[in-house]
Amino acid sequence: MRNSRLVVTALLVASALNLASMVPGGFVETRDFSAYPSIVLAAFNVFLTVLGLGSLVLAYTITKTGSGYRWSTLAGIGFVGVYLLDLYRIFPVPPNPMSTLLATLEWIGTGLGLALVIASLVVSQRAVATSATPSLPRPVMLGLGLVALIIVAFATKSAMGF
């Protein structure tokens, strides 16, 4: 059971790090999304930030208590959905093409997301969660909130081409 917990935790962390490498304005995601209203980009960036940071929080929770596998299944579905929507040019659809590196990372992310869904489903069928639910210390939660705001602001500004 311990190994299963580590597999799900590793997949959550790897998925979050893979997603983080694709923040607009970075080295990988350089497409222009200025045709979208800023509110749409901000909402999408909020979703992506919650998905990424939430995966790290889930990894912590699973490591400490062995609970959270259903949430990690949903996170895996979120990763797969986001990447496939982009890879198949459903949303978002910028005028400039996706780089080969970005496409490769998104296919890797899709594979990680699928593995996360499968591993989480398998482990959740066998998991016996402990009754204690760890909570992150208040300063950590405030710090994560601040980081989330910074990420959303940076990603939205960069995606708008400013």
C-alpha cells in the first residue's frame, strides 16, 4: 500500500511540475492569446493554477494520511482534459501554432494524467484512509494563495501579449 501511495504522489508532483513548465510567458508557452477576453484567460489561468497547486497539496495529503485518491482522480481527469483540448485545438485556439516542445510536454502530461487517473482509481479501491486529515499551516496556505495570485496575474498578462 505504501508503494501505491508513493506512485500517486509522484504522479501528482510530476503532473504539477510538467504543467508549471508551460506557464504563458515562460520558455515553452509563447503563443499569443490576446484575442481572448482577459476574463476568459484569467478564469482559465485560475483553473490551471488550482489544478497545479492543488495537486501539490493533494500529494502532501496522500503522503500524510493516505486519503484524497478521489480528488487525485479528478485532478488526473483535469490534466488530461486540459491537454487534449489544446492538442486538438478546441480551447484555447491562438493564431500562432504550438511549438514542438509544447506539444511534446502536453502529450507527456496527457500520459501522466491518464496514469494518475488509473493509479488513483486502483488505490482508492484498496485504500483505508486514516481519520486524521492534515491541514497545512496557515502561513503556508496564505503563501500558496499569494503564489496563486502571482501566477494567475503573470500568466494572464503574458497570454494577453503585454
